[in-house]
Amino acid sequence: MKKSIFIGIAFSFSSIAFAQKPITPTDFGESINPKDLYRHLSVLASDDYQGRETGQKGQKAAAIYIANEFENLKLSPAGNDRFFQTFELVKKTLAARKFIVNQQVFNFGDDFFCSKNISNINFQSNEIVFAGYGIVDKKRNDFKDYYVEGKVVVILAGEPKNKKGLYLLSNSKEKSEWSNKNKKIAAIQKLKPKAILVVDADYAKFAKTYKHQMETPSMQLAENQKKEPEIESKEKPLYACPVITINDSVATALIAPNNKNIAKLRKKYSKLRSIDPFLLKSTLAANINFIEESFNSENVIGYIPGTERPDEYVYITAHYDHIGVIDNEVYNGADDDGSGTVGVIEIAEAFALARAKGQGPRRSIVFMTVAGEEKGLLGSQFYTSNPTFPMNNAVCDLNIDMIGRVDDAHKKDSNYIYVIGSDKISSDLHEINEKMNNAYTHLNLDYTFNSPSDPNRFYYRSDHYNFAKYNIPIIFYFNGVHEDYHKATDEISKINFPMLSNRTKLVFYTAWEIANRAEPLKRDKKNDFENNR
Ligand SMILES: [Zn+2]
């Protein structure tokens, strides 16, 4: 350690003014180095940790490793069980998926799909009503006065067109509002049917995506699952029956077992005056069931109390979970987000060193590694709704997710980092990050993904977003996606450690300045990402 620090401290004790304390962050920032980062990552991104899948052994082992590091650095625990903040998750896995029409069995995905946000579907019915396009409008009412409560309703997707290709309801090339599937479904839900089957001519276009979505087990926070909608609204009616999309083969079996071509039926219904709905002579048995399991996961949280403003909290976050083992291959997630996790540990060490030398941060710094990120930012969502420290007292969140690699756009000049969100809530935060980079790390700060119109929508895709929702200033540090993103090849051998080290330092210096400056971060911007959700 350089001698000048001790002179600096002696000087600062004699001066009362808050802003005059000399700050020498490099003495601590330089403790962040490739060797230490490698040491931590070679553990966390090794096969022993089984890809750190949320709720699995590997994730829990990683949590213990991080907590031990925090303990060694003498951080104060900020979880509910020492450094651990435990939360309950529910995992939903698709089990039964049967659809039988008149004894003919149809296959999930190939022939029918539904959205994942459903409860179990189990029914058998021979009260199945075909109601044309299912439009409920003054110009055209496909239900007439037909009573469909408790019955299965089959409708055609979209809206009818005439021979000239004009939409019947608008009599033009413009679609009417009845092309909006949600609007149509909401109108039919009011009639309280048992289920709605939508025959989609474009079935194949969406089926693959939905099949994959349904077959991938999902997780959510148990506390969110318990929340039932209490108030009826246009978007969320209290009564909502299952909606299942079916292809032409299922529709033919249901509606026209003797009619080879469902296209004929579509044509027949392309007249403005609707045809009366009618009861089909078919029976349908549907079983689409999920198995739900609940289990616990952990965020790991430690902090260094501020020396002068302990009630103001600067967060430094990264997710330590990854996607586990798939088809016997371990997905080690060295970059995603092993790199951010070891970054947080190293930044914690730098601040711990500073404190040991009497240069503890003036504001509190919270070091938080979260789980459940890969399942939908769940760990950070749980923290922000069950915070250890009041959210009103959060100064900012500096979130690190993937900073150990170089993306295709920067193959020629790897000295860069994408900075996302820095200017959206606080102009101070943006300026500090730039100032610290100019002074210490000299990276090219790339703002490509900082636009609300960017199609990648990275701003919404990591844990800082849960902080931004509370209008807390955030920065998301990110190296961009690369060929090994979410692949088993995201390995430590491909990490650029000098780059990881320098980027980690930028986060440290930025945190240092925010924690030690006299003024709070002003929140002077209207977040333009908020209008774009
Ligand atoms: Zn990630």
C-alpha cells in the first residue's frame, strides 16, 4: 500500500469538510486483478458446480462459496440466514397433454397448443358449438342469441375477407379490431364457455415456439403465484376459460368429419351476414396438466456499512445462477454470469481493503449475487419486494451480467464495454461512470443497446431492471452476446481475464465515487425505457 494514503487520512481527520477528504481509489482498485478473478471463476465455473441451476445442488454450493468469501472479507451479513436470503419458488412442468376428438388422438405441438399461463385443463364434452369467426359486433354477431355458457366454443382465427381480399367488417384492406385475438377472446369469455378452441390457418407458424415454451419447465416466485386477481378489469376478467389453438386437422375432425376441407368452411363464412352457430356431433376429451413442485433458492448478500451515511445503499449485483445440466452436458456459464459474480467478489475485496485502511465508504455498499435470473430475474425480484434495506434508501444498482468476453462487433478492438441505462434516471450517474472511465480504465463505452427502440431489449433482461422499476438509477455492464451464449461452450478457457479485470475496475471506481461523493445522485431524468415496455 502506498504511503500517501496514510498522510491523506491524517489530513482528513484534521479537516471537518465532507468533500475535502482525499480519495485514492487506485490503491484499492488495483487489488482487482486477472489472477484473483481466475481463482474464483475456476471454482464457480467448474463442472463440480453443475452449471449452478437455480434450486439445484450446484447453485447451493456456489452460494456457500460466495458466502465464505464474503465472510472472509468481513462483510456484514444482509440476508435472513446470515448471508443467505432464502426464497421459495414453484416449478411448473408439463405432464399430461392429451386431446381426443371422437376417439382420434391428436398430438400436443403438432396439432394443438395453448399458452403456458394456464391451470390444468381436464374436461370431456359433447356440447361443442361452432360459431364461425366468433365475432361479437353490431355489424356481425356470430353467436346470435346462442347460449354457450358451459359449452366448448370453436371459432376461426382472424376475420373474414371477401373475394377481392377486403376485410368484411371494415370493407377495406385495413383489419378491424376483431383481428386482434385478445379482443375477440375477451368478448367470448363474457359468454362463459367451458373452453375456446381457435382454428388457426397459420398454425404451423406459431406452434413450434409455443411447444418449446410449454415443454420448458418454468419457475416463478411462490409469493407471486399466491396473488390471485381480485378486481375484474377489461384485460383481466375474473372468469377465464382455457383457450387452445388447434390446426386444420383437429378442426376437420371436430367440425366436419365428412368434409375433407376446412378451407371450404372458411370461404362459406366470408359473408357479412353471419350463419347461425350450431352444435357439433363430436365429443372432445382434453387433458393438459402440469406438475408443480416448490423448493428454495438463495440470494447471497453482504454489505459494508457506510461511515457517514450508512442509511444510503449503493448496490453492486450479479447473478450467480446459470442453466445447469442439459442432456448430460454441463453448462458452466463462465461468462454468464460467472464473470459478474467473481467481479462482485473482487469489488467487495477492494472495498474491504479500503475499510481496513480506514477508507471505508461513506455510504453503505451492498454486494448482492442473486439466483433465479435465468428463470426470469426471480432472485432480484424477490429482493426488491422483500428488501433487507428500504428501497427508498437505495442509491443505485450497478449490475454486471457477462463482462468476460468479446462479441463479434468488437473483434478488432476488444477494449470496450456496453453501458446500458446509465443516463435514464440520473444524469449524475452517467457522468460519474464516464468520468471514472476517463480517469482510470479507458474503455470504449459502447451505448449501442441504450436505445429504447433497440430490438434486443437488453435493458429489460437482467437484474438491474427490478431496481429501475423503483426509479432507482442503474447501470447494466455487458459484453454483448457471442457464439457461446447459453451454450455448453461458455467455458473459462474463453474468458479474456485482462478485459474482465479492467471492466470490473470500472464498476469499482464508479461505485467508489458514488459512495464517497458529497452530493446524492440526482434523479433528474424521465426514463424513456419505461414507455416502451
Ligand atoms: Zn446472465
